[in-house]
Amino acid sequence: MRYKLTFLAGLALGYVFGTRAGRERYEQLKKSVREFSQNPAVRNAAESAAHNGREVAGKAFHAVSDKVSERMPDSVAERVRSLRERSGSGEDDWGTTNT
């Protein structure tokens, strides 16, 4: 019961402070986030992180698939082969490049 009351008190305080800040503050925060996300340095860092993540995932995939390839059902193996062939185009399903 104590946790419910704490949650409700936090919810009420958030509502009060949120309404006092108003729409103007919300728009200001939204603009700041948009400017931050469109910053070239931030975009480059995000793209670099995505690229590194793809590399690590690929290495992990190969390490796992080498160990379980003989135990993998044929239907799964066929799906993996088709995904590998499709990914050779340089674009993934998200519309981003693998560069």
C-alpha cells in the first residue's frame, strides 16, 4: 500500500509541475531534442554505433551458426541462406546502409 501511495504522490507532483511548465516549455524541450538529434556529430556517432553493432552481431552469428549448423532444421537453414543473399545488396530492412 505504501508503494501505491508513493506512486500516486509522484504522479500528482509530476502532473502539477508539468501543467505549471505548460505547453511553451514542452515545445522548447521538443525543439532542443530535435536540434540535438540533427547535430552531425550525434548522427555520425549513432551511425558508427549501428555499424559496430552490425559487425559484432555478424561475428556472433557466425560463431553460433558454426556450432549449431548441424543441429539446425532445414527450414531455418534455408531462411538464413535467403537472408544472407538478400543482405548482400548493402541495405537492410531499415533503409540504412551497411557502410
